[in-house]
Amino acid sequence: MRITRTVTGRSRRAAVLATTGLTASALLLTGCSSDSDQSGSTGPDANGNITLTVADFGQFGYKEAGLFAKYHELHPNITVKENVTADEQVYYPKFLQQLNTGSGLADIQGIEVGRVKELVDTKADAFADLAGVIDAGQWVNWKALQATTDDGKVIGAGTDIGPMSLCYRRDLFEQAGLPADREEVAAKVAGGWDDYLKLGEEYRKKAPKGTFYMDSASAMYNSVVSSNEEQYYAKDGKAIYKDSAGVKAGWNLAAEAAAKDLTAGLAQFQDPWKAALRKGTVATVACPAWMAAQIATYAGDEFKGKWDIARTPGETAANWGGSFLAVPAKGKNVEEAQKLVKWLTAPEQQAAVFKAVGVFPSNKGAYELPEVKSAKLAYFNNAPIGEIYAAEAQVIPAAVLGPKDGIIKDSISTQINNMEQRGTAPDDAWKAATEAIDKVIG
Amino acid sequence: MATSIPARGAPGSKPGRRVPKPMSPGRQAWRSRLWRFDDKASPYAYIAPFFLVFGAFGLYPLLYTGWIALHRVEMISLDRMEWVGWENFSRILQDPEFWTAVGNTFVIGVISTVPQLLVALGLAHLLNYKLRASTFWRTVILTPYATSVASAALVFALVFRADGGLLNWALDFIGLGDTNWANGHWSSKSAISVIVIWRWTGYNALIYLAAMQAVPSDLYEAASLDGASRWQQFRNVTIPALRPTILFTIVISTIGSMQLFGEPLLLEGGTIGAQGGNEHQYETLSVYLYNYGWKLGHLGPAAAVAWAMLALLLLIAAINWLVGRSVRKTSA
């Protein structure tokens, strides 16, 4: 288990498909970007039929929930074509290029939360204002704020969010003499991430052979930082990651986990990580809403019912990941595209996507719908995920975003991985991280 | 080769051309002026497409890259350029990561080029014997070259994987323990050079083979009459005759290793691949450029890296030329 890699920072989308990302980069290298020809926005044809194009990345879940087909049924003159790039890190540079040149843009474009601030700051003009189309008040307030400019322009409608929880293996906890009940586990870690590490030490004492307490310290780091209002940037836009309390706390916890050998040091979504889930050697995973589906997929039927979900450590709620749908101003069907965005991000549709692929709605209206409210995950011992996540989502603080959040997170994650994997001293690792980050910001 | 083509100035001198019919003097003057124009201009017209294409896709990007290198340009706003002069260059020259990348590129270049060319020479020598189904073998050694970098790198990434990789499985089986190939400084570089060697050896072998077949066979006959063994023939006849070809392959391989990109990018893939390993242990100059431009979005320094790479190549070419000249002098 020595492969080093860190994707934890960016988002689930970049991360989820890290392996597919391999293929994507491969395609990029051989120059077959198979989709660039069909992605551009085109006006209505002679019969008034419109093809709306949606460019996104990873798994937005619309196709899986059958929403594009349904929209076509409701509006027979409109066909929706989705153009998915597996890896967000391949998607975004191309998207920027298209924004710069104004050509090849789809009618609707996905934006990852790690990028949204950069676009809000520098490219707001390139997007149609959604303020008059959607009712931003329907969204959890911090989500809506992320895509709103200072003068009130809304460049994107929130799709999903990643409220945190803690996924753990009941059977391994029992074998290690720990409580397996989700309330009891939540109580054990109620004091925060320090408690989580203490529980880890307890686990390690009687841990089943070959298992690790957590999959990756950088995932824990992400959760810790995410629960802070101030993360990498101050409100005035200054990068403050070097003095940020959240970053420091997360870093120290990660260093401690590495030093105490509580972590398997796996880079999430890479093959070795998937293999560890498959073999069942990981006892806990810091669990944004979308992570549950990943675990179920990779761990497989063998562990069905052996996983469970407890409330995330500590009192403060946290969000990790999530995306937006935006309408480029230069598209040929701006109005129709806005209508589709409104429809796709409405409570019913978000609930349908949640049901299909497990990404959690950002539209509060969806929390009252039965698909969400009474959602239970059989795989996770029937954990009431709808309840857990909805409770969490509404108290998440409105975090200050910065233009380079994603890359800063990645640089730090890389060094956390070095601490876990190579035993790099925390001071050296921190120095390397800050050097890398200064290069990013500079 | 070019000596047997007849001069074109004399119409009718070429065999097979029709003798022009007599015509009026005015018309004849016009014709001959047209002839002369055609003679002078058409070669340029014939080669023009290449130069137009080269100008659009080679020269212009080259110069524009130089222009960008002197500006502050961000991926997010390509339209905003701010003059910064040499700042980008001084920035990358002061970046330890740049020098790591230079070192890595050099080391990987050497440990892939040298064995590759030696093996290629040996293979070519073997293929030069009278073999059964020689075409088949020649095709076989060229097959790796026909695969794409990406697929080769992806397959080798599986071979070199730390956990459950083919190589580690084999090493484990014979009791040698396992290595985390991508994680180590030397092991990762070796892994990459293995991919390069695998892909390019056959290509170079074919070039050598072609050159070997141009060596007059009486040289070998004379040598064997003098009692030279196969090995002595190889050393004293083949190698000297191949010297220009070897020089050519060295130049090509040097350029190739300077551009090494796909293999390091895909060895681990994702974010880690894009920065050449967690500790940049196998980051080459191209990967460094890619990371600066496409991941960090700072196009100015990325362009500066591109020009620095060009400068390095020119430097290597100059050294090559100097060495070549002194070798020729001493052997003369």
C-alpha cells in the first residue's frame, strides 16, 4: 500500500474518477477529445426544435435519474445532450479556454465548488444572470452565496452539496471492542476530531490484523478545514492559509494521525484505495454525502450491512464538494437553457438525482420530499441518511471561498500524504506545501 | 543522388519531351518569358504549403510563446497581458523545482537513451544475419513503436504498481520483496526509462539495420578473410560505418527525452502525475511546463519554461557539434 496520491482536496468529481482520469488524460494526450465537436451551442433548427447541450464532469446524475428524457417528454421540441468529461481537472482548463475564446461552449456548463470563486471574481460577465430565474432563497444560504457576485448577480444554480458524516465498519468496531451503534459512535466523537483520533488509538490496540483506522489523513484534514468559516482566504480576498486556525488544526491532526500510524495513507479514489475497500481493511472514512455511494460501489456486496453512518465528529457542520450549473451568456439558447437549469435544480429533480446516485440536494425544498426525508441506506445498515445530511446541511457555516482553494487543498494533501507514506517530518512537509502554494498564488 | 537530374534550363533536352512547334517570334518571346518565370517561381510554389503550415503552426506559436514569456498571463483571463520583462525567466530559474526537473530530465534521458541505443545496435546486428522469417522479426521489434505513448504508459503503470503490480508480484514470488516503484527517486526514474526503452529500441534498431545493410559486404568478406571474428567485424567494420547514423539517433533521442511527457504523467496519473510524483521525483521539464501552465494556470512562466527547454536543446546541440568536430579532427 505505498502508492502516494492525493485527490482529496478538489472534490469528489475530480477525485471520484481519478482512475477514469487516467484514461481521460490518455485521450487528451493522443488528441482524441472525442466530444469537442458536438458540445457547442447551436440555435433552433428550421422546425423550431432546439438541442440544448450540457457540459459537465464526473457524475451529475441527470442521465441516471432519466431527467433529460423526462424534460424532452415535457417539452417535445427540446432535446438535451449531455457531454461528460470524466475528470474535472481535464474539464476546467478546456472550459476556461472556451470562455476566453467564446467558442465551443455548451448551453449549460457545470462548475465545481473549488473553481466557482475564481469565476465569480473574474468571469461573471461571461455568464447569464440567474437571479431573476431561480429563487436563490430556496437554496441552503451558504450554497447560494458561493455563486453570487458582490453586486448580486447569480452565475450558477447549486446542484449538490457534501454535508459530512462518518462512515464506519460496524463489524470491525465490534471486533476491536468498540461500540457499533451509530448513536454511541457519534457520542464517542462528539468532542471533535481529537476524540476521533483517540477512538482511533483505542481501535488500534485491539484492531483486527491488517486493518487501518482511517483510509487517508488528508480526507480527515479536508473535513476539519471544511468546518471553518475562514479556510484559505480572508474575507478581503487575502490568502491567509499560513495563519488560518482551521488549516493549522487540520494539519496538526493529520500529522498526529500519521505519527500514530492510524492511517492507511491511501489516496482516495485511486486503485489501491478501492482495493482496500474491497478487501475491507479500512474501518472509518470521513464521509461527505456523496462518499456513501462510492463506498458501497467499491466495497461491494460482501460488506453490505456491515457499514454504518454516524454523525460527523464535533459540533460544527462541514461541507465538502458540490457543484453548480451555469449558463454562458454567449449561448444561442440562453433563455431555454436557464429554464432547464431551473428545472434541473428544482427540489423534485434534485431529489430524483439523490435517489439515483446519492448526491445530496442543495435546494432546501428537497429535504421535505419523501425521497430525501425518509431515505435510508440498506448498505449502511439502514442509516437514515436523509435525516443525517439534511440536519447537517442547514447549519453549515458560509465559508469564505478563494480563487485557488482547490489547488491549495491539493498541495497540502500531497504533503499530508508524504507524512503518511514516507514519514516526512511535519515541518519539512509544511515547508514544501507552502512553497508549492506560494507558487500557485503568485 | 541529385547528380543525375538534367538541368532544366534547356527545354527539350529531357528525353520524352515533345519538340516545340515553330511559332511566331512574339509568341515565342512570351513563351520563353513564361518558361523562365515558371522555372524560377514554381519551386517556391511547390514548397510554399510547407512553409505556410510551418509559419502558422510552428513559427508563429514559437514567437508568440516567447511573447507570452515576457508577460503575466493567467489561464483564466487570456485577454489580459501585463508586461513583466524577464521576470518569468528569473522566477523559474529561482525555482528549485525547475532545477529538479532539469536534473530529472537529464538523468532519465541518459538512463533511457544509452541502454536503448546499445540494445538497438545489438538487435540490429542480430537481425542483419541471414535469419529465417527476417521480415517477421523486423516487424516484431517495431511493434512497440506503433503503440501510443498513453497506452504503453498505462500498461506499464499496471506493471509497476506498488500494490498488486505485475512486477512486484513476480519479485515477491521469487522472494525479493516488493518495491514502491513510483515512490522512490531512482526506482521511478528507472520505471519511466523502461517504458521509453521498450517503446523506442525497435525503432532505433530498424534505423541501424538500414544503415548496416548499406555497408558494402566486401568489407565483411575482406575482414573474414583476414580472420576477423563476428565480434571484431562488428567493432571494426559495422560501428565505424554506422557512425553518422549513431550520431543521428543520439540527436533524435536527445530531443525525444527532452520532450518526455506522457510516461511520467501517466505513471501514477491524476494530480500526482501532473506534478511528477509527490516529491517531484520523476518530474520532467515537459511535466513541469504542463503543471505550471495547465494546473496552476500561470501561462507566463510556462512559456518561459518552453523557451528554456529550447535553449537547453540548442546548448546540447552545440556541445554535440563541438564533440563531433573534435572527434573528426582526432580521427583525421
